Amino acid sequence: MRLGEMPDPEVRDDDVLIEVHATGLNLLDSKLKAGEFKQLLPYRFPLVLGHDVAGVVTRVGSRVRQFKVGDEVYSRPPDFRIGTFAELIAVHERDVALKPETLTMEEAASIPLVGLTAWQALIERAHLKKGQKVFIQAGSGGVGTFAIQLAKHVGATVATTTSTANVALVKSLGADLVIDYKKQGFESVLRDYDVVLNSQDKSTLEKSLGALKPGGKLISISGPPDPDFAKTRGSSWVLRQVFRLLSYGIRKKARRRGASYSFLFMRADGAQLRVIGSLIDSGAIRPVIDRVFPLESTNEALAYVEAGRAKGKVVVRVK
Ligand SMILES: NC(=O)c1ccc[n+]([C@@H]2O[C@H](COP(=O)([O-])OP(=O)(O)OC[C@H]3O[C@@H](n4cnc5c(N)ncnc54)[C@H](OP(=O)(O)O)[C@@H]3O)[C@@H](O)[C@H]2O)c1
């Protein structure tokens, strides 16, 4: 990435213009930069990356009803309108929510993408309920630190994996059963879970099936994509067949065990961010931030995320 001058973003009738105070980093930024998602998200480069923003509304479009100039907000802008590694970004008001009052700008910027991912996986897709058991992989990561707290909030029992150094962190977030993956394979411990949130590689995905009870749900945010996902994205027939093939093995294995497999790719949603914000302000969920970098060090910050050892989120302060 290079720092450079760009024209101010165009503000459409339904948009708010946000002065970016802080932005969160995600592996999605690295993956787009490396060209890994060319089929799914055909961006044109050069491109301003960045999927999480907290900041102040400085202008509103003529049809905007929910926000006014001066509001402190946070957002995960939708695909194809990203670009939070910047001083300004225009976002449709439906994708924006007021910033949780109890959070700083840096803390608020750490939430949208991972908070929405956890919400859409555990609440919207899995309908996770009190008394159910969920296995959340990589509990010390961006998604994991949020997902553990959300699952505990609904009253579920949570198992998670992490390495020795992060065991205390995930326990402090509420994890009931912590497996140090450097010392023990989760597949020898976990049985009869209702839900698995998979965020790791193919072999972890396949082993996860053994942790599910019949009727259990294996939800993966790290692939492979499935045909239903292609359908909701309105992907071409060809891409649908590609996803069908890519996920054929795991879907079949899941069916054989009486379980289900689905891929989730999170989406922008201001209404869900409002609910998440109220959970945060009520004290049910707290942000976990590993490091904050200045804007000039965004490359360094992204390299830190790419190294895969972040404890919670990495944030860049812009203002
Ligand atoms: N589909 C979607 O919508 C979506 C949304 C968000 C994220 N994702 C994907 O989900 C994955 C996780 O994202 P993230 O933002 O949470 O990542 P992250 O914050 O970068 O994850 C880093 C954490 O992963 C842990 N970790 C690494 N290897 C592990 C292993 N083998 N077992 C258990 N924990 C391990 C590390 O703990 P240790 O240092 O203790 O190893 C570290 O705390 C990424 O592939 C990301 O692209 C997808």
C-alpha cells in the first residue's frame, strides 16, 4: 500500500460522509491485496482498502434521515464501497450506526466486521440459544474474541482453541472449555456440540464434524464457499458450479453425520450494528485490542495481522 492524495468521495443522496478517526484491519484487506478474491470480489486497482470505520459525520445526503452532522458513528461499509484506510469515506446510511457511547474511536473501529460476522454466524444463521454448546475456533483472534462473548451472552456453553499464551485471555472472555491446540487436538475432546464456527484450514474443518451432534451446524467463515452462498450473492451459473464442487466433499460428509455445512460471508448491516452497540454499552461485550498503529504505519499494521498472532483486533488511528 502507498499513501497518496485522492479526491474527496462522492456523497450520494442516501450517504453520510464520515471523517475517519480510526479504522480496523482485517485479513480480508490482505486477501484482496493479494488478489485472492478476484472471482468473488472483482475490484479494480488501484484501490483504497479498509472495511471498518469509526468517525464523525461531516455531511449528509439529501435523503438521509437517521444521522446529522456531528454524530459519532461506526460502520462496515458494503463490498465495492470499502475504503476506510482514508481520511473520509461516504457510506449509505443503512450501513451505519451510532458509535457505542462507552467506546473510544479506536475501540469502536475494532468492532464492525468481526461483530457482524459473529452475529450473522451465531444468531442469524445458527439461532444459538441458551443451553446449547458452541465450538468457536481461534478464540483469541478478532472474530473469536467477539464470538465467545456473544455466545456467552445468549447463554451458550463455549469451547475454544488457542495457544498457551492466550488461554487466560479467552477464559477472561467467558470460554468454558479452552483447548491449547499446541498440546491437544480438539477432536479428542469435543463431542455433541450444536454449532461449530470454523475459521481455520481444510483439515480443521473436516475434524470439526466429529465435534457435532446429529442435527448440528458447521458454519465456516474460511471456506469452502457453497452453492447457497453463490445464490445469495447472485453469482453466475459457472461460479455456482465451482462452489458446488469445492464444497461437495464437506457437504456430503456433514450429511452422512446428520449435520449441515454452510459457508458464511458477512455483509454490512447498520441495524445489526445498532444492536451490537447496545450490547457493548450494556457491558455484555467488550472490545479486545492488541495494537494501535498510526496511519503512516498501515503496512506494518497489516503485516502484523498477516503474521496470524494478533490477540483481538489491530487498529489504525487516522485522526
Ligand atoms: N467469511 C467472513 O465473512 C469472514 C469474516 C471475518 C473473518 N474471516 C476469516 O476468518 C479467519 C479468522 O479471522 P480473524 O480476523 O479472527 O483472524 P485473526 O484475528 O488474524 O486471528 C489471529 C488469531 O488466530 C489464532 N490462531 C492461529 N492459528 C490457530 C489455530 N491453528 N488454532 C486456533 N487458533 C489459532 C491466533 O492465536 P495463537 O497466537 O494463540 O495461535 C490469533 O490469536 C480469517 O481467515 C479471516 O479471513 C472471514
